Amino acid sequence: MPSEPRASVRTVRRPQVGYLDPDVAASVSQLAGGPAGRVRLNGREILASTTRIVGATWGETHRHVLIALTMFYVESGRDGIAEASLTKLARLIYGSGAGGEAYRLIARAAHDLFRGELTIEGFDVTTGQPTPGVYSRTRLLIDLVWNEDLERIFEGKLRGRDGIGQRIGGARGQSTMRWRFHPAYAERIQTAEVVSLDWDRLRSLHGVAQSLWIQLAAPRFQFTPLLERPQFEGLELLLDESAYQAFGIHASQDRDRRRTLNRAGERIMNADPAYERFEAHAAKSAPGRLVVVRRAGAGSRNPGIAEQLVLSPASFHEAA
């Protein structure tokens, strides 16, 4: 009797997702320094970047490490404390095959996150309320505990990619790093709707494209369903100099700023198929406009805080 054909089983890999506090996500471009910026939607200010980093400079690696540390805390942390091996962090951030150089970059970024002081204008971190006329000084990361070999890296006693890779890589399964978030940050990422970020897409984007993709996932950027295409949502923002600064674009000429933004938009659409349109337009006698269209629900947002704005579908007409 002939045997029945065996059904093929296909394994579908679930995407790895990192997490970030929504307010940090919205202001992520400003954490690398530069003039403060502001973004307006329908004449209303939705983002005022009043946070500065003192004591360290935060770049792309710092952004990745903070997202990874937040992810480990959301998944298995408690009371602000979480832990992970440097091997797991490296594979998450850089992919398989990451070794000694990745360990060094992650360790230094974590150290900078610990050292970096956030100075926030017009906000009282003790009450969690906007307060005109005050400045708050705080940190996201308040404690950092790690393997002795990581300390040797900073003392200059352990050098070379191979040496670092052999020592740290040999500690597989061990929690080579533990950290404690500031209680306010830990509470927010436990009670607020954190921004979810696909690691494959995050790794494929760099520079302005990456920071802008993170920002647009934050609930402050309130996309609105399109009346004629309800499966899509759109956003239109005023592009004055302050808005460009909020996106981390500091070129002196408007055409250069617009070119940078459009190139970033092209990279975002190539990396994330949810985004259908991304265009920065010039205007003769007024600031330009940024128009973004994506599939509904592509960003991580809390509908409870989004105002029900009605935008004309003409604002998001399909490009010819």
C-alpha cells in the first residue's frame, strides 16, 4: 500500500522586536546633539525637543544599545533591573557572527549611557509634569554592573579584537552585564505603550533614515486614516528650520535639507514596505511640507492620546 505523501512543514521566523519609551523615540534625533527643534501638526506643536545630553555624546550605537536594554527589561526585568550576556546583546544588535569589536562598541555605549546626564527644560522629573521655568537633571541608566573583563577594556589591559572576543565570547550564557534604569523610566516602559521596532529594519537603516523611522513610530506623530483609502494613514507636517532640527538635519540651505529628508524617506520605504509615500515639498512663499503615507497601524501608538483629526484626502493624493 503506497504511503501518503508527507506534508511539508515550513518554519516561519518571527521578527525580533526591540522596545523604546515613546517620548525617547519621538526625540531620538535630538539625543545626538545639535540645536533644539520643534514640530507642528495642524498649527499645534507636537514635539518640542528640550532635552540635552551632558557628559557623553550619543550616536547610533548608543541608540541600538538603549533599545536592546529596554527590550531585555520589558521581557524579563523587574524593579528597574535587567541583565544579559554581551554575546546576546551583540547578536541582537549586529546579527550573527558579531565578535570582539561589537563587544567593545556595546560596552562603551553602555558606559556612555550611564554617564550621560539628561537636562530637560520646562519639565519636573520628580512630579512627571511640565513645569515652566524649571530645569530637570536626570539619567536613564543609574547603575551598571559588568564582568571584570569589561572593566579591563576600559583600563586598557585587554586589547585587540581577538583577545576581547575570546574572553567575552567564552563567557557564553553568563550575564556579563546588569543594569538598573531610573525608576521613572522603568515605570514608563512598564505602564506606557512602548514603541515596537523590528530589529532587521532597524539594522538596515542608518543616520537620518534610522532616527526618522524611529520617530515616526512614536505616538506623538499622529497619523490619520485617509478618508478615501481607510487601509492607509497619512501625516502632513510643516517643514520650517525648527522642524528640520528636530529631525537631526542641520544643513544651511533649504534644498539641501529637503534632499536629505527625501533620501532618508527613500531608504525608509525600501526597508519598511508599510511606507508608501514620503515626500518633502518646497513652497515659494511659505515653509515646505512633509507628506508621509503608510499602511494603517504600521507605527506603535496609543489611540487614546491621539486626537481625532480630519484631514482632507487631497493632502495625500497619489503622486502622478
